[in-house]
Amino acid sequence: MMMKAAVLDQAQQPMAIKNVADPSVGVNDVLIKVRACGVCHTDLHIVEGLLGGLGIDPFPLIMGHEIVGEVAQIGVGVTHLKPGDRVGAYWSFGCGHCRYCASGKEQICTGNHGYAGITQNGGYAEYFTVDADYAIPLPDEMDFVDAAPFLCAGLTMYSGFKNAGLRPGQRAALLGIGGLGHMAIPIAKALGAEVIAITSTEAKQSVAKELGAHHTINATGAEAGKKLREMGGADVVLSTTLNTEAITGAMQGLVPQGTMVLTALTADPLPIIPIQLLFAEQRVIGSLVGSRLDFQELMKLAVQNNIRPMTETYALDHANLAHERLREGKVRYRAVLTPN
Ligand SMILES: [Zn+2]
Ligand SMILES: [Zn+2]
């Protein structure tokens, strides 16, 4: 059987929309009929050549790691799912037995078995196969297009706040309102935090308010940190930006014992002044995606608090257009492909 897919044959070229063989279904796998797949900034980095720089050559590659759909077929060893079930595919495959996997942190597994849509084929296709242990049932209340962005964008935000130890009543400041950041506002609010959105455009300031931010700051760099401090500071500052000047600036708005959370993929060095950090007992942490457990918790939180991403949908045929608009910063705020 053949299926339609958006295939990246090599970095630095457009994807080719073509027919390829259906993915095979192993004993413990489920075949998912992809109903929605989000487009992540990481996908643009892959097109730009990110993987070559890391010495990985997965080409030709079907990208896409925010995959949801219906189970179309199950392997003979699968007993907990059946055709027709609505699932999301968790995409960072752990070894299953190291200390990180054993503690439910497969995203930082030291023997990682790959990432769907990054080191192996993903969801820019009509069908996708995954180990059934990584297919997570979706709540009935969550439709496919809304669910997809939770698998990377939403999960990264939720887990970032969780790793920072954000507690109800604390203040969370968010740096950057885009595909990830726009989901962080309602998530932080649902976690009981007072939310401050830091952005450098008036348009995004009003979006942040629409999304439920209690306060907004329209500034960047040191100015943003100063304004945040004047407002009383934040217990957690979560950054989704690649701009290190914006990060170090916003960090100045942390309260003592506050935590700066970094979630954007950049290799640029970040200047840190130890004396400032130690006198205030502050922390700077990295946070990667989230776990399967985090995703289950997040789905519950999203249903209870009616959290949904803002999306633009594209047919699979228009995958390149979605990339183009994302590259130009025009997507409001998550592009989602709908292959079926
Ligand atoms: Zn992603
Ligand atoms: Zn492991």
C-alpha cells in the first residue's frame, strides 16, 4: 500500500509531496491514520541543516512530531488499543530501562532510541507507525487539530513549569509569545500562577491579554527585566526565545530563589554572573519537552480548564507553505497539517 507524505530528501530544499510505501506495523506497533500533525520550529531547523551539524543523516525524512490520529491497525502483540481509538504519539523514544526511563523521564534517556519526525519518520504523512506504548489515548473533549500542538509546544511549556517547581499563587513570567509561548499563558494560569507576558510588540501584548495573561510588559532585554522587577518580580521566568540578550535581561526580573527556565534550542552562550545568582539563590535550568506522564497530566489540565492552542490548518499538499509562513513569522500561532 502507498500513502501520501511530505518528504525532505535533503536539507536546504523544499519537501516533495509524493507517494511512498505505508509504514510497516510490527508486533507491538500501532498504525495511526494521521488526522493532524503540528509544525514545530525544530522542523525549520531540520530543513536548515540542524541534523547534519549533529552528524545525523536520516534523509529522506518525513518530519512532524506533533502527531495525533486514529488507530488504523494494531500489531498482534497489542492488547490495550484497538482500531478507531483516538491517540497522540509520544515521540522521544527511551530505552525503557535506564534510571531516567525508570523514573518516567524518557525524554532525557541516555540510550535514546530516536525521535519521530527528527531522526526517523514522523507525521507529515497519511499514516505513521509507533510502538503502542507510546500511543497515548486522547480525551474525547479534545479534537485532533487542537490536540496536536500539545505534543511538543504545550508539553514543553507544562513540563518547564513543572521542572521549575511552579506553585499556585506564584508568579510566572513568559518570554516570547509564539507557537510555544501562546500555550504557556493558559497553562501557567491553570497551574494557579499569576501570569506576566513579556513581548516586544503591541499586537502580541493584546494576544497575551486575550489568552489570559494578568499583566503584560512591552519591552526587551534589560528594560524588560527592570520592568518585571518594578512589578515585584517573578518566581519563574520561562523563555521560549533564542535571543540570549532577551534571556539575560528578563533574568534580572527573577525574585530571590526564582528559576529561569530555558526551552529554546540555541547553542549561543549565555552570560551568567555568579555573584548575582548566588546572593539571590537563583537557578537557571534547561527543560526538554516532557514525558508521557506529563502529557497525560497536561491533557487532563487542558480539558478541565478549556485550554486550546490557536491554530492554522494546512492540507498535507501545502506543507511547504506552512513552513514558509512559519519562517516568515506569520503563523498565528501553531500551523497544523491535516493529512486525513
Ligand atoms: Zn517540537
Ligand atoms: Zn532510557
